[in-house]
Amino acid sequence: MNMGKRWRRKNRINPSDEEDKKRERREIDKQSQKVEKQACKKDSEICETQEQTTLMQDIFQLLTKIAVVCICFTLVFTFLFGIHRVKDNAMEPALQDGDVAIFYRLDKRYVASDTVVLEYEGEKQIRRVVAVAGDVVDVTEEGVLINGSRVQEQGIYQDTLRYTDGVTFPITVLEGEIFVLGDNRTEAIDGRLYGAVNIGDTFGKVMTILRRRNI
């Protein structure tokens, strides 16, 4: 009987010990939660840093692509193609004031009826080739004569006349030269004033026209 009492006293749980254990568990739980919060905070900072890095990389790649496109565009329209805005009515009705012409710089093997970009007195202009090297050009009451034969021109609606202050006809076009006229024969500043044009002084052959549309 005494033995049973002693055993119960020995194994009885001390309330203060129980409280200590509870406090220990709470401390352990707090430490665990603190560690978890710190880990989550670090993960969040890492994710945010990664997102910022990814965003910067995307912006850099986009700027790089834009720069490459701009460089390619500049190279293409510096060495291969050119752009010229029509600023007169000398080529009406084929070209009108405000049209944008895209011309090819590398092909200067011109033939009659080609439209070319050239410069006269510091101003670029577009004119039509009517004669090439070896041709004899004359302007008479009959119209434009090439090697003695009247030229049948499409899209020309005015008579071709000489200019009183222009060159003396007939003209022989030399090697490396072309003779040009504007389609609007009554107003165009063309070969009737400045004669044959050196091919080296031309910029290229017109490939296409972007027409301005009134809204």
C-alpha cells in the first residue's frame, strides 16, 4: 500500500513542469514561425529581384531589336534605296506634288521611259529618260525627235516646245549621259534648259510611288 502511494507521488505530474513544457513548445513554435517568415521574406526578395532582372532583360532585348531595325533601315535607305518627296508638278499626271518616290541607287543602266532622280541647282527632281548614249535629240514643231524619228509618248498631253533660254538643238547624247524631260512639258525644268545629264550625277531609278491621299 505504501509502495503504491510512493509510486503515485513519484509519477505525479508537477503543474509547474507542465507550464514550462508549454512555454518551451510556444517558444519553439514562435521560433519556427519566425524562421518561416524570414524564409518567406527572403524568397519574396529573391522573386522580386528575379522579376526586376527579367524586366530589365526584356527592356534591353526590346531596345536592342529596335536599334538593329533602325540600323538596318538606315543602311538600306543609305546604300540601296532612297526616298524623295515630289515638290513640283513637272511630272504630272504620273507624279503629283506631295507624292513620295522610292528609288533604287544601284541600277543606273537607264533606258528610254525610265524615271530617274537627279539634282539641278541644288534641288532634287524626278524626270523621264527620253534618250541615252549615242542618240541624237531634237525638239521641233513636230515634237521630240530621236535619231530623226518622232517619239510616240504615252501620258504626255502638251506639246513639247523649245525654251528660248535653253540649249541649242539637236543634241548628241554622249557616252555616260542621258537626256531627260518632264511629263508636264509646258512647265518642267528639264533637259531643254540644262542639256544632257551625266549618269554619275543621278541618284537612281524610281521603283515605286507612294501617293498622298487627301482626307
